[in-house]
Amino acid sequence: MAETNDRYIVTVDGNEYDLCLAPDGSGYIVQYNGNSHHVIVDRLSNRKFLFKIDSVSSEVDIVGNGSKLDVFLEGRQMNVKVELFELAELRKKAGVVVDGPENKIISAPMPGLVIAAEVKAGDAVEKGKTLVIIEAMKMENMIRAPFGGTVKEVFVSSGRAVEKGDKLLELE
């Protein structure tokens, strides 16, 4: 295992991973669940990255959203949170819960055109359900529920252009 300061707790769509990260020449060695992977990351633009994991390349968009990240990979949105291992352990020991609905307003993670609002006010949704589909850069991006709840209000409709940060809907 790597030194403690290279250890992280990474939560992806509610699933927690204990990762160790160690520099390795041109990239990093990432270890989790007994597996080891060589990872090279190249920054393509402000929020676009090229990840090469064991020689398999994927283009990834990463948008900061408070203490979490919205990661877009192959048309799929993932909610990601990264914590230093020590801080995550302290938080757990103290019984502090930080995974509840922090923000009930779901905002556009990028500029684009709303293709469809898949829900309406009053609909019950489960975590991961597609709420809105936005076309950006000729790709359809599914905006999914970060937690289960009820749709309080939908602020967009099909055909509407949105900017990054525009309100899409509110969950309660």
C-alpha cells in the first residue's frame, strides 16, 4: 500500500472505494480492491481530460460541483466525491453524515440544448433516474437524480437552450 497521504476514499454514485495513488514516471499506479492499474492523465481543456488506464483511453469531462465532481464518461454522468483517507475516517468515527441531499436544485453541468425533460412536477424519482437530456457538442448527456425524492418543479422544457449552472429542476 502507498503512504497514508496518498490514500483516498472515492465515492462514485454511492459506491465507496479505498484507493491508493503513487506517482510512476509518466503517470500513477492506482490500487484498489487488490487490483493495480497504470493511469496517465492528460488535460485537454479546462474540464476535459484524456485518461489512459492500462493502455485503454477515455475522454472524460469533469465539472466541480461544490465538494463533489460531476464526471461525464461516454454519455453517462457519475457523481464523484474524493476525500483524503484520514479525513473520511475521522468523519465516520465522529458520525458526521455528508452524503445527504446537499443541493435540491439540479443545475445544468454544461451549456447545451434541452432534448427532453423526462420528469414532471410531482413525479417520484429514484437515485440515478434520468431527469433531463441535454445535447452538448453533438452528444446527448443524461442528467440523473443524485438522490431519490419527488420532483418539486421543472424549470426547463424541450428545445430550450441552457447555460452551465442554469436551474433544470428541483427535487424534494
